[in-house]
Amino acid sequence: MQTQQNEANAAKIAGLRALLAEKFPQPPVKAGGLLATGLPGVELRRGVVTEVSGSSGSGALFLETLLNSVAETGALPALVDGAGGFDPVEVRPGLRVLWVLCKEAQSAVKAADLLLRDGNLPLVVLDLQMNPASELRRIPATTWYRFQRILEHSTVAFAVLTPKAMVASAAERIELRNRWSLGAMRRRREELRQQLEAECVVRRAERKIA
Amino acid sequence: MRCPPGGTEDCVRRVGGVVMFCALSIPDYRLQAALRYRGEADAVKPAAVVDAGAVVELNAAALNAGVAPGMSPTQALARCLKLQILSRAPAAEQALAETLLGIACGASAYAEQTAANVCTLDMRGLRIAEVEAWGMTLARRLASLQMEARVGIAANPDLALLATRAAEPVRVVADSTAFLAGLPLGALREEGNESFAGIAEILHGWGIATLGGLSRLKKSDVAARLGPEGVRLWERAGGRSTRLLRLVRAPERYEEAFDFERELESAQPLLFLLRRFVDALASRVDAAGLAVAELRLVLPLSNGGGYERVFRIPSPTSNADVLFRILDTHFENLRLEHAPVAVRLAAEPAKPERRQFRLFENAVRDPNRFAETLARVMAVVGSGNVGVPEMKPTHRPDRFALTMPGVDGTDEKGGENRAGFAGAGGLTAQTPRRSVPTGSGLPLRRYRPPISAQVHAEHGRPQYVVSDQAHGVVAGVMGPYRVSGEWWENGWSTEEWDIQMAAGGIFRISRHGEEWQVEGSYEVV
């Protein structure tokens, strides 16, 4: 009886997946590869969810470096701005970044979902650092598993910026350890980048089946 | 006409060497036009087209129910209560004629629009292995566009047209004498030829009921008794008449239209129709070797107004699925004040885009899908909240425009001016001056709109801040950074400070006259 029910559930899930695949067809590409972030020794893995957590100042510095680094290659990175606080003056003249301004985390998650399914852009960054904690708590944990599933068959690099670790399914977690004081405002951006302490605290191995 | 094994050369000679003609005919085209974009359920119900107060065309179900051409609608309904009485649909008829001509011109370089529902092709130069299969392909192509066609292939244009009368759906006439011998006189009937009925009655009186019987009469006798019209019929009946085709070019107007009988209240029937429209337009454009670069949708509304929208296709295509998805996405969020009473969809053709991807390709791989995704994202966050930022030529803070990203590394100009600011500003030479924004310090995250604050200042320097985001004693300040501009118009000036709170956190605050605002944060604890 239990086995029959399991089979029925499996069939339902397979049907649902087929329906989703039909509605949002995925390009047949192979996952893998690394994307340079512009910070020495820090790279983003394509096809997985990477969580970047830390103070808002470090997050903003990481974000600015990452977007400019990818845009410099001629590609079009996407920033889904959860609180709509990004200052476009941070994009270097002549470079292009697709910017999605959101008013709350829920719509940011939906927009990120659509861009990840699209698969046309090399990098999607979901910035939730400035969203209130109450909004972040309302994001279901299944969202991150869904993103992981979407990314499995794509070459998109996906980074989620959060104030503190909250993405359970993140294959990679980068922690930004710096805390900044007003003195940082006098220093050159390049110096600040060199000071940025980014440590990869979680790195799950890719599952290999063959 | 099937080629013998290994006889392809022979077929090519017979088709390419000896001139042959192909006629494409849409029987009962007024009825087909009226029923073309209705559901399949409507197509099998008894239906008749009424023009000038009389039934002009009807389907087999209506014919079986006892309805006949020439009856008034009342008489027709008396015989069949379930009969659908349809008015003529001129726009749909024109679209049908244009579609037929488009397909004909796509099949041969020499095409004639013989009548609204008939096209004749000169098959000269075509390399066709099997003529009947080729004709069947044309019929299937028209069937895929909801057009039931008959294809006749013969040695001259008039004989090809007669062949369509006996086609199911293709008829190739190899032996014209045998073919014409058994064809009834009614096959010579032409639309608008009033004298035919009188001549046919005379011939029936003579005991002649087939074309074979008519062609056995002497031409001089026919001329003496039936006049020039009789001679013309005699020549057609013998399959001997030859004429030059009046060649036309494929229409460059790609448009489909449909008038609803009732106002539409939901998008579903509209999308059903648009799918058919897109299929037809994509097929016609493809037949001309082109691709759709733009779709123009017009919805006349019940209040006399209209809704119009142009969809630019990022990468011109004739893929109906891609084109329809663009329309479908648009309708997901469309709310109209009044119900549509008709729909028109026009396609603007362009040469298909051919790109070769480089080894390190950065352009968007599937521009149409990307455009569709952007439309979906806009539906979630609002149309003015997606794009590539471009700074305005001013020093006034936070002034930018969002432009839609292009697919080839360029962006579409003319995006929304988010801040609604059109003028230019200037940086005044006041001290100290903020250096290039991305050159130093931490990046700013802005509050949009800025948060109102109360600031206690001593000797002009902020000492204590009260606001929703920053609150408490100020531990350190940098500034002021004074900027101003547009002195020639409505001049503006502002004074910015970077402050560190004693409780932690670095913010940017600004003063406009006596009002203070928290512009954004550099670091939040």
C-alpha cells in the first residue's frame, strides 16, 4: 500500500517536473567552471548556489568588485537588488549591469528565479543584505533547493548576499569578516579590496555519478 | 503522375521542360474565412454565410439538413434550427486571400492570383521528383493554416483550375481527354458569370451533361448557336485554351484580423485566436524567406477606443512558438478598461538574422527568450525597475535612467528617466570636494527615498542624529561635501556628510536648507 502511494507520488513529481520543463525549457548545457570575482583567490562556482555573508560594507564592496569584474569581460551580469539600494554610480563608465530594483525580498526571489531559469546571463546576484530580517525569515527554505535544482543544468553563477548565513542548501559559503570604520572612507577602493577578508567556510563536493 | 523507378530525369523534363501549371483553390472561401478562427466544434456544426439577404455558401452539415444556396436566413433556419448564420468577414477573407497568395509565391516564382480564392502557378523550372506528393505538401501546408485547399496540376492554367474541381485534395491530369470526358458541365461555372446558367440550361436541353459531350460539338456550330461565351466554354471544355499568367508578387502586407460577435471578457479566446494568427503570419513570412521583426497588436474596444501595442522582436524569427510566447507573456498582466470587440495582428518582416558565435561569446545566446524573461521580471517588479543604469549628465545625486539591454552589447536608448530629471547640473568649486565616487571609500547603499532626520549640529557639524535608520551620538564626521547646480534654472544645492555613529554604523546624511536626510549607509551594524 505504502509502495503504491510512493510510486504515485513519484509519478506526480515526475509529471510536475515535465510540466515545468515544458513551460520553462532549459538550454542543454553542461554545468561546471569557475567565475572570477575580481578578488584574488575568490571564485564563484557556476551551476551552484553560493552564499556570501558579512557586514553590509563588505557586501557592498564585494558586490561592486564582482559586477565590474564580470562586466569588464563584455558579459552582462544581473543584480537583483532586494531593497533597491544599489548606487549605479558604482558601475564603471562604459560597463553594463542588468539591475532589477525590488521593494521587498519576496519579489526579489521571484525575479531571481526567472533570471536563473532564463540561463542567458553568466552571473546573477541576489542582494538581500539590506532587507529586514522579518522579510528574510519569510523566504521558505525550499526556495534555495529550488534554485539549486534550476542551476544543476546551467552554467550560471549565482551568488546570494545575506547579512548572516541563512541558505541551507548553499554549495559554497563565503564569509566576509571585515568590520569597517569611518577611516575606511579616506582610503582608496583598491586598498579596501586588498584588505577584504573573504573565507570560504563551506564547500560541498560536486556529486559525481560516473 | 509518379516517376518510374530511376526516372527522375524524365519527371524533371516533363515538369521543367514541358510547361505545367498548378492551381490552388479554396472552395467556399467565404465560409472558410468566416469559420477559420473558430473552434473545431463550430466547424462541424451546420453553418451558412449570408450576403445580401441570401445564403451564398454553406457547409456539408447544412446541405444535409436541407439548406440550399439562395435561401433567405428565415427559410434556412426553418429547415435547420441549429444553423449558424454567419455574415461575411471581409477582413478575414482578405487575410485568407493574402495567405493563399503568399504560399503560392513561396512555391513558385511565377504566380497569378486568378481569383480571391484561386492562385495559379507556372511550374517552370521547379525540380520536382513526384508531382502529386509536391501538390499534397502544398495542400497540407494550407491545411496547417486552417485552409482546406484543392490542388489541380495540368498542362494549361484553365485545365489546372478544372482539375481542382475533381481534386481530393490533389488531382494531376495526365490525360486531359479522359479527364474532361466525365467532368460535369457545372465544373465550368465561374463566380460572377451570369450567362453560364442560361447556356448550361440550353446544353442540358440538348442532352449534353459533361465537358466531353460539349467538346465533341463543332466549334462553328457552338459559335452560331451560343455566341462568343459559348465558344469560350467550348474551348475550356476541350482543355485547349492557353493563356499567359498575370504574374503578381507576394503581398508585403502580413496582417490577420477577426471581428468578434460579442465583447470578449477573458483573455483565453483572444489567445486562442492570436495563436492561429501567429501560426499563419509566421508561415507566410517564412515562405517569403523572411523573419518577423515586429508584431503590432490592435484591439478595438467596446467604448470606441482601442489598445495598440508594438512588440519588437530582439532577434527576428519565424518561429511561431517564440512569437506567441511574447504575446502570451504580455497578456499575463494586461488589464483593459473595456472589452475588445475585434483583434488585428500585423507582422513586420525583416531579413533573418544570422550570427556566428565566437569562441568567447558574450552576447545573449537566445535574445528572444531573454526579452521574454525581462518582460516577466517587469511584471513582478514593475516596468520602470529593470534595465541597465546610465547616469544622467548631472552632479545631482542619484540621477540615472534605465535602458533595456540590447542583445549585441548595446542598449536601447530612450529608457525611462527614473528620477524624472531632465536638466544638467554642475559641480561647484567648493571645499572639500568629493573625489571620483568609485575611487575611494566604501560603496554607498542608498535609501530610496531618503529618510527624513533630525540632526543637532554644533558649529555646523552634526553631533546627534534622530532617524529611523541612524539614531544616537555621532562619533566621527567627514565633510561637508557641497554640491550644487542648475543655477540658471531652479538652482539646487546640498551638503553631504559621512558620519560614524557611536553605536556603530557609517551613514551618509545630507542637508537641504534646514532639512536633513539620511541618504544611505556604508556600513550597518
